[in-house]
Amino acid sequence: MRLISRLQNFYTPRLYGSNAHTNDFLLRPTIPVLPGKLVGVPQIFRATIPISTRPNANGTYDTGLGDINIFDIFLLKEHGTQLGVGPLLTIPTATDPSLGTGKWQAGLAAVAVNATHQRLLGILVQWQHSFAGQSSRPTVQSLTAQPFLIYNLPQGWYLRSTATWTFDLQRDTYYIPVGFGAGKVWKEGSTIFNAFVEPQYSVAHHGNGVPQWTLFAGLNMTFGK
């Protein structure tokens, strides 16, 4: 079994309608699970643990733990274009109201991936709706779609575009970024390292307070055989 540890950071120096900035440092452990007696198909289990920074009205910033997101995708089709779907849960763990929704949320995550030796093409979609939590906080319903394209180059280098389109279905706001970046994969012992940087710019948006452009960078580490 392999464990993939993803350390990722989203720095947004400018928001639409504001000069404030935001930052999200994400720890994303991902565990691919082989088919077993209980579940006869492969699974992809991923948790997202954010350390977030958000602006206050008085010009200061709050930094702390945000809401933790977990999904478990069951791969229903493994050959050709891989297809998977599974449950999603967001836990209201934020240490400050500005860093989370104050709501339990549940929904679905789905993925489609087509891979060749030269490139990886796919999309990850997540939908969730609040079902419990602080009664004083508004209802939450959101949809994200992350189309991704990886194009391999010689000597472990690759080009990438993986920006996530975000739609707040409750407040009728959205932003659609497009990213273009590069990364490199290398191996040390039994561990595979993958470092990358990808600037992303929102080519369409509706509403204030959404990212204008973002610098996305990360280091992924794959452990095990």
C-alpha cells in the first residue's frame, strides 16, 4: 500500500473588490486502497486539513485551522477512462468563524481520469450541502470542478494545469481560474517526490471577495512500494 502526502499552498494576493489577501496551506494525505473482501473495487481516500488566513473588517488577519474535508472515491471503471464516485464529508473544525462555515456538510465526489505515457487528463467534481451545525450560520451549498491536465517532458519534468472552478450555489457567486505551471518528479530511495508551482488567474467571476489570481505550489511525497 502507498501513502501519498501532499503539502500544498494557495496564496491569493488579491481578491475581487478588495485589496486583502488570503492563504491556505493544505495537508492532504491520500491513501489508495486495493480491492478486498469487503469492498471489491479500488478506493481513493483523501483528507484535506487546511491552515487558513483570512482578512477581518478592521484590516487584521486571522490564521488557524479551517474545516476538514474527507472523501472516499470508489473506482467503478479501471480500464480506459477510469471513473469513480463516493461520499464526501466536511467537518466544522475551524478555530475562528472567518476560517470556516460552522456547518457539517455532506455530498458526493466524482472523478474521471484518462492516462497515457505522455499525459494525464481528467476532472474531479465535488458537491456538498450543509445538514447541521451552528444555527446562526447560513446554509452552505457548493460545487467545485477541477479539470486537470499533466503533460510529461523528459527527465521527470512536466507541464500542468489544475485550477479548481468554485461555485457557491447558496450565495450565487463563482470564480473560474485557469492555471499553467510546471513541476518535476524524482526518486530518492523508495520515496517519490513531486514539486510544482502553478500560477492561476480567474478568467470569469461573479461576486466580490473571490480570488483574482492565485499562486499554487506544492510538494507531493509517495511512500511505500
